[in-house]
Amino acid sequence: MRVLDISRPDGNLLSSSRPTTLVPTGEPGGGRSTPFGCDPSWRVNVLITGDGTSFVCGGYGTSGARLPESLCKPGAAWNTVAFADFSLTTGERTFLSGYRTTCQGLAVVAYAVWVNATGSEVIGWMHVANSIPGRFGVFSHGSFRPLPIPVPGTWYQWDDGSLLDQVAW
């Protein structure tokens, strides 16, 4: 992740910016040996907060987060599927909301489409294999508040661009 100095008129994005932090990425859909990180499949899923102090993303992987369980199969929930806020100064991670699950793979999605100025609330789409048709709404402080799905009855076509990104938030 880089910070752009817009006072430099040369137009070269690399020379006019400086690196700030690396976005932690996990294995797509989570992996038992992969620590929690942003989903590398959806790079547009990383959102900078309005106050510029942090970024929010949806991600997966192992963590010690205390979140409710949503199990696909019996067993100990090991995969964290959540939205998290990462400080740009300290790198500290705060989980906004999500689940601990036994699910993994392509049936697990946490996709952020909007974040408030401080990174405490995110509008996103979350699908954990056993929660079909998924959850769309506001994730914050360990809770979920549903919103009407922008295009009811339509599955979101990730490969061709999400319909969620075609609505202003």
C-alpha cells in the first residue's frame, strides 16, 4: 500500500508516492496453516478509511478472534471469515464482525464494498457455505445488520465484476 503526494505535479505515481505497509494476505478461502489475512483474490476488497488511519478488508485464515460459529461440518471451528480493520501506523488488527467456521475454499467469501471514516463499520457481502444465500449488510462491533440486496434474486458474478460495486454507498 502506498501514500500518494498529490502536490507533486509530475504525474508519475511511483515517484510521487511512498510505501506505507504491506497488506497481509491469506490463502483464498482460508487454510489451516495460514494466519488471517485479506483475500488476495479480490484486491478491490481493501478499502482505506476516510480518516486515512487504517484499511478494512474481508479475509480468512486462522486467528484467536472471538466470533460466533457457523459450521459446515462437525469439528472445531478453525477458519476465521471476517471483516477486519488494520491500523496503518501500528499494523494492529481489529475484527469488526464475522464467524469462526469449519468451512473453507471458494464457498467462503467476505467482500467489503464500503467502510465508514473510522473503519468501525463496513458494508459487505459474506457467504459461508452453510449460510446460503449469504449475508449482505452492515458488519460492525461483532454484529450484523442486514440491508436489502441491491439486485434481488441475482447471484453476484465475481469474475465479471460484482453487482455490489455498481451501487453507490
